[in-house]
Amino acid sequence: MKHLIAPSILAADFGNLQRDCEMVNNSKADWFHIDVMDGVFVPNISYGMPVIKSIKETANKVLDVHLMIVDPDRYITKFKELGSDILTVHVEACNHLHRTIHAIKQEGMKAGVALNPHTPVSSISDVLNDLDLVCIMSVNPGFGGQSFIENTYKKVEQLRDLRNKTNSNFLIEIDGGVNLQNAPKLLSSGADVLVAGSFVFKSENPTQTISELKSI
Ligand code: DX5
Ligand code: ZN
């Protein structure tokens, strides 16, 4: 499978959100990556329901929603109504991760789990067969524009090996500090989906940057 590119809307220009969503629609990007932060699970607040509603009105690709919020079970139905295709939660935000994963799937969405830089791959070994996506955070969640943590490559390889061993078929997504320098090694380590925020939206020609990431 050719790898997928998911531009992170967190780095878009919110005064020109429709324009930036149209740029993603007309680019080689595969998904829209949408970061929801509550100021509790992470030390930052991003955007919520009305903004996602606006994104959905323009976006014509998969909505990959990354919840950096405590107790995400409270909002699973709401995110389905908003048009999420994939809903990703953090291990540490869920008391009963297995239940949360199945509640997401029950709503007809794909279920993802995100691992913080300090969270070992082994923490999800008992739910790997239930997952559609594992998001490896390559920065500490909460902000765009941070630098990539090198230990990520090792985790991607571990997760790919575990996927083979367990015969599971989730996608491996990398989120944070992704650019054209680290992307080739991430892909050869086993990544399937690259999230890129600043590297895309702060570049001179975002459409071309997406093409470059896609054609690695
Ligand atoms: C960080 C978010 C990322 C962020 C990535 O908490 O989960 O999705 O938008 O942004 P860059 O690519 O700028 O690191
Ligand atoms: Zn994210």
C-alpha cells in the first residue's frame, strides 16, 4: 500500500479555513488530520465542535480526528455526528481502553489509539487486534511546530514487528515534527500514514509540499 498523507489543520490559517481546506481537497493529501485539545489532557486548547463542523462542510476526504482530551467516551457520538471517519484516543485518557475502542466502532467509525513519546508500544499489545490505527506521537502532544523525537523510529519498528506477529492490520500513523528529512526513514521503518502540520502549511507552496511527501 502506498503511504497516506494527513495534513494537520492545526497549522492552517483559521482566518482562511475554507481556502486551506480546499487546498487539501485539491492536493494529493489523503486525509484531514484534526487535533482536538482540551487544556487538561494537554496544556493547550485547540478548537472544538463549530470549527470541525465548518471543516466538514468543505472537506471531501477522510476526517482523521485526534482527541487529546480526558475521558473521550463522553463525546464519541458527537464526533460521529460531526462527520469523523477515524477517532483516535490516548491510552492515558481512557480508564477502559478496550471499551472505548469498541464504543467508537459501534458508532461506525474506525478506532485509533495514540501513544505518547513515553508510552511503550507494549501498553496496547492486548488490543492490537481491535484497532484500525495506532498513532505514534513523535512529539509531546499539545502543540504544532515542535521538533521530532528520534526514538520514534525504534517504536515504529517495534509496532510493525508486533503487527506481523499478531496478524493484526491497523495502520501506523506518525504525528509531530514530520518533514521531508525524517519521512523516508519513517516509511522504511514501517509507517503508513504521515501527519504533517507546520511543514505543509508554513511552506511556500503547501500543495507541492504535500505532493513531495506523497511521492517519497
Ligand atoms: C500535536 C498534534 C499534531 C500537530 C502536528 O499535538 O497532535 O497533529 O498538529 O503538527 P506539526 O506537524 O507542526 O508537528
Ligand atoms: Zn495530531
